[in-house]
Amino acid sequence: MPSLTRLRGRAGTAALLAFVGLLYVLPILMIVYGAFRTAAPGLPGEWSADGFLQAFSDPRTYSTLGNSLWLAVATGIGATALAVVFAWIVSRTDAGLRRMVTPLMVVVLAMPPLFFSLSWSLLGTPKFGLINQLLGAIGLPDTLLSVGGRWGTWFVLCLKICGLGYFILIGPFLAMDRRLEEASLIAGGGRLPTFLRINVPMMAPAVLGAFIINFIIGLIAFDVPLIIGRPSGFQVFATQIYAFVTNDTPPNYAAASALAMVFILAVVILVAIKRRLLDRRQFTTLSGKGARPEPWDIGRWRWLCNGFILAYAVLAVVLPCVQIVLGSLQPLFGVHRGYSLDNYRSLLADPTVVPALWNTAQLAFFGGLLAVAISLLLGVVGRHASVGLRRTLELSTWLPWAAHGIILGLALVWAFLTVPFLRPLFGTVWIVLIGLVIASTPLASRATDAALAQVGRELEESARVSGASALRTGIGIVTRLILPACLAAWVITAIQIAGNLEVPILLSLPTNETVAVMVYQLNARGETVQAAALFCLVLGAAALGALLLATGSALRRRWRRRGRGSAPPAAAAAPVSPAGFDLPAPELVAAATRNSKSRTDLLLGEE
Amino acid sequence: MAAVTIRGLTKRYGDVTVVDELDLDIADGEFLTLLGPSGCGKTTTLRCVAGLERPDSGEIRIGRRVMVSAAGGQFVPPEKRDAGMVFQSYALWPHMTVRGNVAYPLRMRRRPRSQIPGLVHEALSMVGLDHLADRSVSALSGGQQQRVALARALVARPSLLLFDEPLSNLDAKLRTSMRAELHSLHKRVGTTSIYVTHDQIEALTLSDRIVVMHDGRIHQVGTPEEIYAQPADQFVADFIGFENFVCATVVDTADGSIVVQVDGFPNVLVARGGSGARPRNGDRVTLAVRANTITLLPPANGPTHGIPAEVVAVAYLGDQVEYLLDAGPHALKVRMATPTGHAPPRWSEGDRVTAVMQRESLIVVGSAAPVPFAPALS
């Protein structure tokens, strides 16, 4: 990284913008290009609107459009409601388990959607799933619960994306001054009028922001509808795009791109509407001195809140984990006799599995590192850049939101087969890596931006005044201070990448398949227990990563405490960290989401 | 309007007792101030009256209604107490206009729709903000926000007004003018008011009576004059601005005046009893004296009750000069008006002077730490 002042200079800025443009903007342009081409990517073709005609004369398109809209609205409502309840419990009540919510949500956020879809498709299998077997054991029919189709997809998707909504809402909820509620009580409004007239309208912008993001995710959700919904005939937008490319012969790339473009347009319009509607109404920042967020004593309702948290933890994390681990040990799915490690043995004996594991590990390791490094670079530059440049950088790294998952895969296929100098990369692992890095940048930048925002400008300025160059300050002070947050971001991004199905499902070839794709294929072929065992290996690696991180931060704290005791000069030389830097990893992520100045604000509109 | 009665009020947070067996009577129409350092329990007391905290024991009545009685298990929620409150952070609802904020208590009290605009206008003109009714509250300055908060507290004509350090977010100049405004407002409206502050000037200028609190207990209740001139104990004296404390032995208590021998001073002095218990001959006592009631004279022409001392530090304060004196075992702080025209010269460090205390300026504020020979004298 050259000096920041020079980066702000023309050459540096141009290079940075070109890099960002290539990585984040080009794929989206390629979708538009592809929608108007007659031939498959990389083949000579004509300009035409046939893609649109085919896509929109196909009756499947309209039924999937309806399904997607239904799913988007239902998930938007369901997941946002869940997130509101959790944010409210954590910020406004004294329920004992509320301290468990944030770590729980970190786990939910970090777990790839594939985990939820795979485990719930197992859990909800009539007769063989864990829940149905438990129901059977207590005398109820063991076919009572079936997770599939429309409502199954909705249920699992809500469980998963409620985590994101929670982190969007918890900041504004915690920032709300309790005095505002007390003033209403004194003015003569009871608890209910206070909630309806004060809390609801004040939180409306944040809640609506969360709703729109959940809506967008519901609109383009891929993994969950593919695994839970499609077997019983519930097709959505994303699975339809996938079907145009994989089921039609020849693959209809133009129609797929046309659908994808409609989606991108919808997202752009939604974000624009949201910014217009909500951004002028910034309520949560207004509070004078003496403002404290304190929980209310809610008396007996506490048990209801605790029960709610517990139920969610069981449904979202405990049951899925238990089911996947149990399933991986069963000789046949649902058979409780003869638990063994046979599935693992046969997997590891399979000549295609070990390379895929190794491949995925490398992708997760380097992809996570790259995503965090890029986010950090853009964040540090953005800190010192002009408003215009900062906006451009922010907007472009959020574009992967508009080109989400399967659309990004499609876009990269176009980009790598059409742009001449990129073509040699097609079919290699590099394209998969690039796709995964792009797809995980929003998550990584969320963590790094929030951590960066915690480093006071004075810490940098004092380093500059003391004679450090911009580069030295950037690396020696800023990066050093937020290193623990970056490590946490790396682990979470790596887990996301390892479990990402949407990007590699179009981009990877059988020679460089990832574990996620393999898990999907095993499950689709009915080799359920092998799929569970393979995913267990991913889960194990993820748990190991999280454990290493936790141990590392514990060791660091202990080392630091001892250093402070015996060698004061060393401790004094250590960077003065603002409050919050000694937190263990999961809380760092929480701390990261606590402040409102992250790049998320572009979508949430609290600038 | 209503009188407020507090009996045996106790509030604990875990092991910490914030308010300890507090008894207090507030008369109808009175302006009462709870004064004390932070953490003394004044805000907690106010919040208990408002209904925002549930006391662990004790009883609070507003008018004839029992608002909370820990023994009787009664608790009237804040919205049913007919109070108005001004918060330190103003607590204006940012999603409503000025008008919306002020109209809220009326809407909550289900006043007829037709009356509301008139009452809102009246309350806003009382605080001089009727021209800003349609502004968003976040577009107002701090002082204006404070006035909106005041109008909101007043608008429904509650029977009790509660103020939680309302002026502490304002700058010094604004605070002075808001203080005067609050004072005249209370004179016009006459609602029973409880005002919490840590600022002694606010307490002295606004109140009918002041309650000085410390560690959850009441140290003194009295009019501003009583508190200022006759602090009951050393804590009150210190908090209300007495700068000097000296230890002494009582030598005579004939005809109402108390003659004391201050440790290390050459002559006996006459002191006034505070509002505490009257000391007897031979008692060890602590005396308080204000810095501005001591005059410095040249050592040569001092009166007989003058105290020989040496100036050890001088600080120029503008209209006053502050001297630090070394007088025997005591360090005395003295403030005198800055000399103008042909007035006597200022003293400087190292000067020998005679310090003269004004009559009645020495006040007994409590017993000193016990001294070994004290029993032998009594």
C-alpha cells in the first residue's frame, strides 16, 4: 500500500477504482450484456432480446416470480419480526438469557445457509427425521412434521436470516434512550400506548431497513429453496435461473441473465426507495447527556422471553447440530442401530473427496484472508478519502448484494468467458476463489469497518505527529489495533466460504469441486448419511477455527496481563486500545455491529 | 395541586442502599429542591415519586392518594400519577414535531380534541416558543429543546412537577437565564415542584426549601437562607460552599453565645451555633467559616481578636483575590474584593498579616474527632 496521501493522488485512486470496478462492477455489467446475447458465454452470437422473450414467455417464470415474491414478503415479515423480538429482549428487558442472544446470533450468522437447509431437510423427514422419531416415541404419528415446500422453505430461511436482521437492529435499539419511554409514561401513556406511539415509530426506519434487506435475501434465496423447497415442487427465482443453465439443453444463458437482470433492477429500486423514504428520518441518534439504555424490569414476562430465546437456540442450532452429527453416524438415515464411523471411512477412501476437502480448505483460508484484506484496504483508504471516493468504494463493495449468490456465479461465467484476458482463468480454481471473495466481501467489510470505526482518529494523528508515515500508521497502529477483530472476521468469512453453495455450483468443475457442492450432490442423490458426514467435517473444521481463535484471544489476554505486571515499559509501549479491544472474538463481532458507522449504513441509511 | 408525603422510603440496588429510610413532607405549591453530590440518592428519590422506580420499602402519597406503599403492596404506575417531568436529557421524541411532543400528555389524558390546540399554544407561549410549534425537535438548539420539555411537562396542568437536573446540559449563560425563567414560571403556575440538582446556586435561587442529601440520607432541610447561613453539619457546610474548617474547644456557653478556643489561635472567639445540637463547655467542635468573611489587615493595626498569619499563595480571580494563609495548625482561605482606586495594597506571598473574622461568621457545624483529654474537662 503506497502512502495514503499518494493513494489519494490520481494514480493510486485510478488503480484502486480499476481494481474495485473489475472485481465488483464488471460482473454486473456482464449480466446486462449476457441478457442481450443469443449464444452461450464465450461463443459468437448476436445481439437480441430473445433472452427476455424466452424468459418471459416461459410460464415457469411467472409461477417462480410469484413464489419468489411470496417468499420475499413472508421471510421479510417473519425474519424481521424474529429479529425485532430478539433486539427488544436484549435491549429493553432483564430476561436472564439475553446475554446469550448475541453469541447465538454470531453462530447463526456464521453458519452457511447450507447447514440450515441440509439439517432441516433431515430433521423434517417423516419417519426418519429426529423430530418425527421423537414424536413417534411419545405416541404421536411419526409423520406429523414435514419440512418442505413453501412453508418449510419459509421457516428455515427465517431461522437463518433472523441473525442478520438482529445485528442490523441491535445498534438502534441499544441507542434508544430509556428516558424517552419514561417521559411518555409520565405524560400519562401506559406501557402499550408508549410502545405503539414512541417505540414503534422511533424504531420504524431501522425495522423497515431490516425488512428490506430480509426481503432482498428472500427474493434471491438459493440454498434453502433448492434443498428444502424444490423436492416438493416449490421453484423460486434463483432455482429457476439455475434450471435455465443446468436443465435446459442447450443451457439458456440469455434467459437466465434476463431473469437475473430483473432481480438486480428490483434490488436497485428497493434500495433507492428505502434511501428516499427513510434516510431523512434519523431518529435514533438524538439524545442528550444522561442518556442510558437500561432494561425494564418485566417481571413474570421474563420467563416467556427466556423460553423464546431457548426455543430459538434449540431450533436454529442445537437440533440441527445433533441431527447432522447423528445422521453422519447412521448406516442408513433414520436407522438407530449400528452407529459407526463407516460413513467417514468410506468418504475418506473416495478419491474425489480428499481433493475436494483440501481444495475447500485452501479456498476458505485464502479467500477469507483476501476478503478481509480487501475490506481493510478499502476501509482504511475510505477513512481518509474524499466523500465522493468513499461513497464510490462503499457502493461498489455492496454491489454483491444486488448480484447475490447464484446471480454472481452467472455474472462471473459471463465475465470470464467474454472478457479476452480473463478467459484462460475459466475452469480453474481461481474463478471460484474470485467469486467467493466477492461474495463474502460484504460480510468481511461489515466486521472490519465496524472495528475501524472504533479506532479513534487521534490514535492515528498522534502517530503521524510522532513521525510515523501514513503507511506505518496504517499497518503499525490501525491494523495492529484491530487485528483481533480481523482474525475473527477471517474465521467467519472462511466458514461462510467453506459452506457457500451458490457461487461454486455454477463456477466449479468436477476437477475442482468444493465440499458444499459435493454435499448438495450427495444429498440430492439420496446418499443422505454421506452428505451429513461430509458436512460434519466442514462443521468440525469451523469449530476448530473458532476454538483456535478463542484460545488465541484468551492467551493474548493472559500474556498481556502478565506483561503489564512484570514489565511496565512493554505494556506502556503496547498500543492504547479503546474499550472493547480486549473482548473475545464473538463479542468483537458484536461490538463491531454495535456502532452505526459501518458500510451497512449504505443500505440502512444511518449516516 | 397536591402535597407530597414520603415515609420511610428505602431503595436498594443489590447490596447498595441508595435511599435509606427517607422521610419528607412537601407542602402544596411548594418548590422543593433535593441537593447533593452525585450518587446521594436524590435522583432515585425523584424517580420513586414519579413511579419510575419501585421502592423496597416505605410509602409515598401525592395529595390524599397513596401512590406506593411497599407494606400495603400498592403501586400506582407513572402514567396514573398525574405528574409532569423534565429530564436531564430532555427526552423529546424525535419522531414528533414540537407541537406533537407538547400535545402528547393531553392526548394521553384524553382531553377533548378541540381543547388541545389552545392548551398547546398556551404552554408553548409560556416558554416563548409558540412560533416554533411545527419544527422538528431535532432542529432546535439545546435551550429550545429544554423549553419544549418544560412546556410538555406543564401543558396538562399536572398536580406535581418533577425536575431531574434540567439545566445541567446547558451552557453557563443559558443556565442563568433559564433559572430565572423557571423561577418566574413557578410563581405564575404555583404547581408543587420537586427539583433535583447538584448545583447550589440553582438550589438557593429557585427553592422555597432545600433538602441536602448525602449517601441516601437527609442531612438538612431548610429555607435557602437557613441552609446558607446555618448549615447543620460539616457535610452541608462543605457542600454549600464553606471553605474553612477549624477544630476548637468550647470554653463558655453563657447567654446564648458560644465562646471557643480554636486550636493554635492566640485568643478566644465567639461562634454561632448551627442548627445542630448545642454544645456544652469543654466539647470539642468543628467550626466553619466562609472565605469572604475574613479580612486581612497589616499586623501592626489589627484588633485584639485578630489572628497572626502568613500569606503562602495568592490567586487573582478578577473581581476578587484569593489568599491562602498559614495560621498556626490551620490553613485558611480568604477572599477579598480586588482593590480599586486608592484602596490598600494587595498582599503578596510571604507577607505577615492579621486575619480578622467578621462577627458571627464562625459557625459550629459538629463535634470534632474525640480528643483524649476531653472527658477530663467536662
